[in-house]
Amino acid sequence: MTEVLLDKDNLTDGWSNIESAMAAIDQGLIATIALVLGAALVARGFALVKPCFVLSTALALGCRTFTVACREGQMIPGVVSALLVFGCGVVFAHRLYPIFVFACGAVMAGALTFFCRTSLDLTHSPTALIGFMMLVSVFGGLLLQQSRIFSYRVLTPILGGLLMSATLRFFIIAALTKASVTWLSFTHFPLRPAYVVTDPLEVFFVVAWGVCACMGWYSQLISVIAGVDPLALPEHLSLRLQRMNTWFPWIFDGGEEFASDIMPSLRQEREPFLPKPEEEPAETKPDYRPEALILLMVFSVLLLNFLMMSKPLLFLGHVLMMSAAFQVFMTAALTSYISPQRVLLGLRGSPLLRHFTHGSFNVLVLLFAIGGYLSMYARQVEHEESQLGFNNPSVMRIAHVWTGYVTMALLFVMCFSGAVKMVAGLTTGSSDDVAKFHSHLGRSLYGFAAVNQLCSYFMPGMLPLWASLLLSAVLALAVSATLYLLITRDAETVQRMRRFGDERAASDLPVLMNSYAPVPKISTSCSSNTTRLESLRSYANSSHRSSGPGLASGSSRQSGDFEPFLASLEAEESKVLISRTFVDWHRQSQATRIAKAQAELRGSNNLIDFLSSALVARQPTGP
């Protein structure tokens, strides 16, 4: 069946039938429609894909219903049935649209892989070609479905530029020659550069196509890159278009999201005279960047192991375990602290579960890294080769081996320090003062493991050059993005992730400390009283010295009367000082005991939560 479909004569006959059908229509009308549609695709192609798909599907169903009714001689019932089918077809096409987008992405990715099979060196391996096409097709479908708006911004200018350049070519031929020409005449000539440069008309066609595509990329991508729309609509038209998109969500891609994508100014208030609605905080908006990084690492590992399927078993085990450990599991361990959506298992509770998930993934990193090292160690022993890479003295191999040993050493230090921090956090409620280098060591180890992986990609005879470049680009993108997300976290998030307990429990301690706060110290009042006593003594002494000989006896009696009074004041001052100091010390000691008891209680609660979560995870979910 495939040979029949791909037969050159059958394809030629099918294309000839299409040309004959279009030749029966007015070519000027076709050219005008193609010019308008091409200009629309160049200017706003990303906003027209779903309306064109939905309306064309519904219109085709309605026309088919009307045609069948006319054949039966039922004109008026046919019109009513066609209208009803058109409305139902709109809803049906709206539900079918995600499947259509996924299928388009899968077909484009699979077809590109099939046509590039020679460059990928998959011509002599049918099984590998089919498996690789399946993987790439699924990835292409998911990629187009998840980023369809941006993909439309890239793809629709190419199609729109083709329609516009073909129409301009048709008008030039029709104006300069009197021969009959069809709009599809541009398909009769190849686009090979050696042929194009020999015909000025074809040169104009190709250059016009490229210029129109570049204009479309500028008009559609500049709003994403710079936030400036060169084709801005008037404000009243923008508001009407926004209302229309809200009223007909089945036709437009994303409803209100479509309106905001058409022009950035549509993100303003819906009514100019009404108060602006409160903007949704940034923390509640969906952010799946960490999960996307994990999926990107999974794709890289699958592609690497697919390309290494022909290697010996022990060598393949080394590649599989090491790549899974340092690319997938370590990325998951790091993103457990930066994932706002908490898609990973166990992240929908307190920060303690984030620490538990982080530690679990790091344990997997350690186990897989040990397994990968033992696989390579066994292979080297089996072939009686050096464990230090000296049997094959290439620069990349030696760098990979020695950086691998350093990576393993840093991994053991990181896991040990992480275990110490986990124990300290579970017992005392805080691990800030334990192994402060752990976070910096984890990031450094992540980058060092990436360098080690890059060295392995370019070892002689390991991978094709295109595969080495592709895997290196994916690895560099994922690692740099992960480190960027870690570094750019705000200080409040970092402080919250350091806790091992509930946020409410952490906020109870300051309340208790305030309720048992010590009274103000009396050192200032005591010092002022002492100063007054000294002033009285100095005043009495100065009065005694300044008096004459005749008044010496009287002054002595007055100063003698002052001494008992001053002594009693000093004794009372000492008693008050001792009493208040004791009260101050007593209250401070009570507050310290309460704080210590609260910390111990929080540590016990954390330990209970940790053990209960582990027991719940081990409990079977069903029969």
C-alpha cells in the first residue's frame, strides 16, 4: 500500500487532479484570496490558526449536510440542518483542536526525522529508525501543543510568505505576458539554488518569499522579545476584539489569552472607566519551568542511551546509571526547592517534605553513581585496562576519568553533609549552623558533573558529531537554567525552605517570647541614684571645706547628720538593685527554658511527621 501511495506516477496524477480543479476557478480570484490570506498569516498568523481550523471544519460539515439534503430535494430542511450542523461542528472542532495540534507536531517531527535518516546514520538500522521516529514524533507533538502560540509565530510567516510571493509571481507573469498561467505554476520549477539563479523571475520569487517571512517574524516575535507591537490596533477596536474573544471561546485559541496575545495593550483594564482589577500575585501563576528542565534531562538521557545501544552491556550500564544519576535525579533534587507548582511527589505539604524529597533524590544519585562506577570498574578488570584511563591516552578520556573521580569524592562529601543537616533539622528544628557549605557544594558538584559529561560526549569513537553537539547544547541549557533558577530565588523563599517545621509552629515562638519578655533593666535608674548620692556627699564635703574656722564645728555636725541618711539610702539602693536583678534573671531563665522546650517540641513534631509520611508512603494504596 505504501509503495502505491509513494509511486511517482500516482503522486503526479493526484497533483494533476488538484491543478485541474483549481484551473477551473478564476485565477485572479485565487490570487487575491491567497494574497489576503498570506498577508494575514504574515501579520497575525498565530491568531488565525484555530479560527481557520474550527470554521473550515464546521463549514465543511455544514456544506456536506446541505449538499446531501439538496440531492434528496429538501432545500429548506437542508438549510436548517446545515446551520445546526455548523454550530455543532464548531464545538466539535474546538474539542478536536488539541488532537489536531499534537498530530501536526508529530507528523512534522517524524517526517523531518525520516527525510534526515541519512544524515543521522540510521539508513541501515530500520529498528533504530522506527524507534527514533516514534520518540521524536511524540516529543514534537507535545512541544507544538505546549508552545503552539510561539510555534505559530515561527511557522505561519513561512506559509504566508509563500502565498504572497506566489501571488506576486502570478501577477508579474500575467502583466508581462499574454499567455495563460495558473497560480500553481510556481510548483513546476525546483527550488535548487543552481536553477534559481539562472532565472530572474525565480530569483524574485525566492527573495520575495524570504523578505515576507522575515517581515512576519519581526511583526510577530518583536512583541514577545521587546514587548512592542508594530501593528498595534486602536484602543476601541482592541476592546471590541477582547469582548468578541470572550463571547466566542470555541473559535479563538485560549479565549481571553488570545486577546492578550494579539496585542500587549489588551492586558489593560476591560473597561476604561471602571477600576482596575487586582492583579494576580506572581506566586500563584503557573510556573512549570523546573518540571520542564527535568523532562529535558530525561529526553537527553533517553537519546544518549538510544545512541549507545550497540555498546557492551557493562559500558552501557555505566552510561545509563551515571547519566540518570547526575542529569535526572540531581536535577530533580535541586528543583525540589524551586518548584512553585510542587508537581514532584511529596511536595504538597510542609517544607519538611521538600527536604525529604531532596534527600531521597540525592540518595538515588548516590546509589546510581556507585552502580555506574562499579559497572565501569568491572569492565576495566575484565579487559585488563587501567582504571585511570592511561590505556587510551586521549585528552577527553583522561579528563573524563579524573573529573569523574573528583565528582565521586565530592558526591560522598555532599551526601554525608546532607545527612548531618537532615538529622540536625529533625532533632533541633534548624540546620542553619550545620554544614553551611552544603548548598554551595551541591551547586558546584552539579556543574562539575556537567563538565564531566561534556568530556564524555567528545571522546573519540563515542558519538557522532551531530549527537555530541546536540547533547552538549541540551545539557548546557538545562544545567545553566537550573542554576539560574536556584541563584535568583528571593531571600524569603530561601529562608522558608530552610525550615523543618510548619510555618505556624515557627511563628509561635516569637509570640511566647514576647509574652515572657523580661522587664526593662534598672541599670540606668541605679546609676542615676548612685550619682545623686555621690553628688550629696561631694556637696557636704565642699560645704565643710568652704566654711570658715568659726563655723567648722557646725559644719562638722551637719555633715555628721548627713552620713546616716546617705548610708540608709545606699543600703536601700543595694536592696532594690539585688531584688530587680534577681527578678530580671528569673524571667530571662524562664523565657530561655520555654524557648528550649518549644524547640524540642517542634523537633519531636518534625520527627513524627517524617516517620508518619514514610509509613504512609510504604502503605499499599489498593488491592
